[in-house]
Amino acid sequence: MDEHQASTSLQDSGFYFDTQLRLWRSTWLITWGLSLFAVFCLSMGMVDLLNGELFLAGPLFTCSAVGFAGLVVAQITGQYTRAKWFFVAPIVGLFFLLLVHGGVERTGPFWCLAFTPGMLYLLGPIWGAVLWLLIIAATSTIFLVDAYPWANGGYSPAVEGRFLVTFIGIGLYSLGQDYLTRRAS
């Protein structure tokens, strides 16, 4: 099978070629990820709005709108490479907002961990590792200097340490899996 036939076969199987990464990626995964992200943010924004958590509801509604915009870019225009940024950019912002604010009842860090694998997959093993290392450095700095602008901010050293170890573990697993998958193909 020549290169053109292989390319056509992958496109017919629901993949797109990410020109920024020079990797094939699943159209289904980006569609599912953007849908899940948009619906999740909309749902959590509604819960926060109904509970009077306006400070959290606003960013969640914004992330939901950006996620739905990414779906339009992906599904209508077919620009999957561009659509990934409608997931990655808001996730990074939401990550740090939830980390320093704490979220509802200090559960913000749990949500930070939940979106990490998707974000790293969309960035690929090289750029994902770069962003992941930058987030580790920024998070470590926040924890070390207690850079929490809100009164309810801050975690115990045990929570901060365990969060970092878990974030590093999830990142290593996600990046390693993507790297090995890329090498196998």
C-alpha cells in the first residue's frame, strides 16, 4: 500500500492528520472530548449558578461556549487541528483557576487531574511534555509560595504533594502511551 492509499484509509477510518504535530489523530476522540468538555462545563456552571457560586459559574460557562465553538470548527469546517485549541487553551486557564481558587468545597484539583490526559493527547508527546513541565513548574511555585489570592485558598502540604505526584503520574502515563503508540505506527 502506498502512502496516498494509507492516508486515504486513515481518513476513511475517522482520523485526521494534525499538521502541527505531524501525527494522525482520531476525529472521534476530539469530537467526544470537546462535547464532553462543553457539556461538563455547562452542567457544572449551572450547578454553580444555582448555588450562588457566580465566580466559578462565569468561567465554566465561558469554557462551555469555547468548547461548543470548537465543535463547530471541527464538525462544520473540518479544521480538527485548529479545534484542539478550543479544548487546550480553556483547560489550562480552568486548571489554574480551580487550583488557586479551590473550587467548590476544595475539589478543584480533582477536576484538574481529570482533563490532563485529553489535553496531553491533543498536544502530542513533545508539546504535551513541554506544557506539562511548565504546569508542574507553575503549580510547584504556587504551592511553595502559597500564591492563593482568595481567602479560602491553600491546601495542606500533604494535599499539595499528593496532587503533584498524581499529576506527574497521570502525565507520564498519558505521554508515554502516546509516544509508544506513535512509535508503533
